[in-house]
Amino acid sequence: MKEWGMLRFLIPNKYELLKYGGIRAKDLSYGMKKILEYLPKDQFSEGLLKENLEKYSLEKMLEQIQYFFRKEYEFSDSNVELNNRYQGNISSYVCEGEKEGENSFIHIDELYEAAVLSFFLSMFKWTKEFDNLETYGFGFIHALYTLNDVSILGRLPDANASETLLRAVNGDLQVINLAEDCYWTITAFNLAHELAHIYLNHDKKGGLRRQTKKQSRQEEFQADAMAYDIVLRMIIDGKRQSRNERLLEEYTFLAPVMFMDYVDLIYYTDRVLYQAYVETETHPEIQKRKENIFKIPYEDIYELDTEEGNRLYNGFLDVYDEYRTQLLMKKQLGKLESIIDPERKREKRREYEQGRSGEAG
């Protein structure tokens, strides 16, 4: 009852259902103890991890993004808050209040946090030790688990999967730093993307609901471009700060592009396993969004050293391609039947048959 706030609302509207729906599933104390088991004892302590949590948080990141929106776009909205409950969705979204006193809120799901970090830990470990057969096998299997069970089916990683990931990474600080740094750049991009929607609609209350499909899709391109601009300016500004002070690292400048690849792999996995084809009236195809932002960081207005970031992305693309090849081959050989969720398979089959029936009519 408390989690849904039903005592406050007799008939909840969409805003209330989204804001008060879901649960808080994190157990930070347990997670911290578990992580410490796999980190070098001479370099990490519980106190150090707590300091890191204070520095890197969704709230801290949103504060910085709002600062750069004020600085670069002369836009400020003090009525924006964060929502971080587990609602089983890896997509971020913004929801604007319709009643007096209702703030707009940006939702970043606990599932998103778990999925993105887990995905990049497995992919970077796979990239680093591509020729190691054991690591290769782990990389593919854990990427598949994260894309299927977590990202598509909406299940938080279970204890066994988390333990397997920690054992595989096993204190590899290079991989941990790569994944964490990319995660925060991606998270900054997603927070800035949702704040950009508020900026683009701040003078037309409810404007999003009256848009045509073309206008909605065009706004997504605009929000992507603005979000990437904010992220790159945060990276450039951070170059003047020490490692301990800055929030985003320069070599992660292509992390938003890698996030688009991650979403593309979700769609690809869904097609291969469940014959699911994602169509949306409000969002452009993910490849078009990727093409739209890919050229942005190379514009002359951004003073970036792109060499290290390009190497990181090229290595990521190697395992991105390998994952796609292996997934299709294993599906054709019948080796993935045990991981396919029967309910989702039935759901996609019903949708397919209804579509065929509509065509016949």
C-alpha cells in the first residue's frame, strides 16, 4: 500500500501511477559487502565505496546537467525531481505534472541501472580477453542474459547472475573503471535527454500530446542532440579538473553511441528469440538516432582528444558484431530454446496472428 500510495489516491491518474508505482529493490549494504569481496583489499574499503556513492549519484548528475542547461541554454526549471523506483523498464522517461503543485519528474529505473552496468562489464571483459575461450563464453552468455532476462523480460539480475559477473570480472579494475565511467556518461546523456524534452516544451503545456508522429520523432532527434551537447560540454569542462573532482571522463565521449548500440542489441535479441518487431509512433528508429548523434562529437566546436575513445568504441564493436553472429547461429541450431520465455513467445505469436487476421480482413 505504501509503495503505491493508494491511501492518497482513490482513482490514481497516469501521473500518479507512474510516480508512485513500482518498488524500491536496492539493498546497498548487501551490494557493498558483496562487491568488496571481489575488489583488492589494499585499495578499497567500505568507507571509500560510500564516498564514491556520494560523489556519483543520479541526484548529483542531474544537478550538474541542470547547471549546464542554465549556462548553455539559459533554461532553468526548479520543479524537476528524480524517480528511481523499479518499474521493470530500462527506458528513461519524463512525466509532467498536470495539477497545481505537481512537479515534473524524470524516471531512471533501478532496472536500467542494473542492466546497463552489467552489460558493459561483460562486454568490456569480453573485448579485453577476446582470445580467451572461457572469457569469450562468459561474455556472450552474460550479455545474452542481460539483454534477454533483464532488458527484455524486465527482471532484476538474481544473486547467482550477479555473483557470476563479479567472479568473472574478479577485481579487474580496468574493466570496472571502463564500465562505470561509460555508465555515468550514458546516464548523464539520458538525464539530459529527458530534461531537453522539458526545455523544448516549457512554453507549451501538454505540447507533446498534441504533436504529430513527425513532430514527435523530430523532437527526439532534437533532445538527443541537446543531450549530447550537454554531455560533451561537461566532459570538456571536466578536463580542467582532477580525476577526483570530475564526473565524466574524456575517453567515454562515444558512450552515448554505445548506448544506442545496446538498445539496438535488445531489439535484435527480441527479434531472434521472439520474432518481435518494435514499432513506435513517437520515436525514430534507433539506427537513425545513432546516425544523428554519431557525427556530433567530431564537430570543430568540441575540443576533444578522440584517439582513446575511438579505440574503446572499435573494440566494443568487435564484440557487438560477434554477439549478433553467435546469437543467430545458436538460435538456428536450436541451442537457445531453454532461455526463451514461453509467455513472451505466446504473446508475440498472438500479436502476429492478430496482425495476419487484420490483413486478411
